[in-house]
Amino acid sequence: MAILPGMTDSRLFSDEAARTALAVRLVACGITPTAQRLDIAEVVLSGHQHVAADQVLERVNRGGGAVSKATVYNTLGLFAERGLLRELVIDASRVFYDSNTTPHCHFYNVDDGTLTDMALPPDVLGCLPATPAGTYAEALEVVIRIRNRLPSAADEAISENFRL
């Protein structure tokens, strides 16, 4: 693999081998490993995490990179399209990118905006109804909205109906 100019000159991390490994991972997904894409990959693929585009922009630029908001959004979209990330649309104004691409679901805390992984029961996919003729299930996205505390006994009764 040809190393592009500036590709191993990591601004965020000092481990050149890790940056080269990221470049190889991007190439394996059909993505050209530019310096900006590598800076973004170092932030979002450094471990299992849920990040919003604005968080990625801030971390990359704080780490010495220089990327625009448009570059971050385009790169995150490309990474999601190529299977490096999962895009989780929580609502019309909140999108997270999840570095854990294995099958799992999420709890979304409405009060503090955090997203937490939730393991899928092993038999859950077998319990789903058959898809309509001529279609197949591409993905299962389950996000359970939670709150830190319930304000009233009536809400507690409602919550009881949603226990897993």
C-alpha cells in the first residue's frame, strides 16, 4: 500500500504504527486514507463509543488537526456507509455514530443525552415477524428512551408496562 504524504504524520496520536493500521483498515473498506480522514478515524475508531459529529469536530481540532464541519459530516457518513460505524438517528436533531458495529441495542437517556449499549438476547431475531414478500431485514435498530427518575407514581405505573 502506498503511504500518502502526511498520512503517518499523526497530529492526534504519537503511535505511527496505529495510524498506519487505521490507513490499512480504511483501504480495506474502499476508503482513501487522507490525513483528515485518518484524524477523524483516530477519534471515532479508538474504542467503543457513541459520538456526535460536533464532538468529533472538537476532538480532532483540539488534537491539532484542522478539519471543517462539512468534512467531519461527510467522513462520518462515508464511514457509516462502508460499515466502520453505525449511524444512530435518535431524533430529528440528534445523530450519534457508534463504533461498535456488532448487533446490539441502546438506552438513550433523555435527561443527560447519553447513549448506552444494551446486549440483545440471543433469541431476539428469531422472535421477529417475517418480512413482507420480496424484502429482507437489513438491520434492527432499538433505542429505548429512559429518564434519570420518574416524577410521579402515575409515570411509574406507565414505566412498569415497558420493563424488559
